[in-house]
Amino acid sequence: MDKAAKLKQALIEVLGINPNLAITAEVVSVENTTCTVKLVSELVLSDVRLCATINQSEDLFVMAPKIGSEVVLMSQTGKLSGLMVMKMDAVESVAYKKGAFEFLIDGTTGKVTLKKGSVNFGKLIGNLIDTISNALIDTPSGPGAINATTKTQLNQLKTQFNSVLNSD
């Protein structure tokens, strides 16, 4: 081995560099923080990570690729068992969780979920609009209700919020 090759090998060992090539694959399915992919050779591989590490933490940031789209994979270990998605062009969903806080953008439904524990922002907006719509107003001649035109406008507003926010 010449001097340059010895130096290169020494750097690889000292720095822990694992020279592996990127692999292009098609997404077959997505399962929480992993996915199943099909290589050009038709080999199907499961448990390909969508996160850099495997842990049981509830603190996550996960981008899920669209089924049928292409992704670029690399291995942290140089083995097939260490594959993770490095790049995706078609994102189906983006999820961020930090303890009880949850933020999800779902490309399938076209809705956003924003929660903290069991409290859902979309549901809160709906409840607020319902409360205002059904409010009783004290007047000199006794209790009154919200004008029918205003109720219609509030219901339209609620429908618009529900088209963007997930209230489940």
C-alpha cells in the first residue's frame, strides 16, 4: 500500500468515516418512523429509518415520504440494517412532537393538527364559534340571541377553519 492509501485508511479509521454510496429507492409503505422501500433490483427492504436515530423518546421530527415516490438512502453503519432516508422529493406529512405538544401537517387530508395533550386547537376554534353563535345577550327587554345573519357568518367561518384545521 502506498503512502496516500495508508494515509486515507488511517483517516477513515481515526475519524470513523464510512464511505458508502447513496441508494435510490421507491417508497412502498410508511410505518410511523420507518418505511419500506423497493430498490431498482426489486429487493424490498423494511425498517428504513425516517429519523437519524432509533429511540423511544416522544421528542420527534419526522418527515414521511409519499408512497410511490423516490427517496435517497444512506447507511450509518455501511450495512443494510443501518439505512435511513436522507432525501425525499415528495413529502406526505411532517410531524413534530415534543412531550405533550404535537404539530402535524398531513398532505393526505390537507389539514393541520395542533395539540397539547388532549387539547386540540381546531376543536377549540369550533367550540369558540359555537359558544359565540349560541350566546345569550342581555337586553333591556330580556335575553336575546345572536342575529341569524351573524350566525350564518360564524358557521361559514367555522367551515373554513375546519377545512384547514383537524379537529379530531
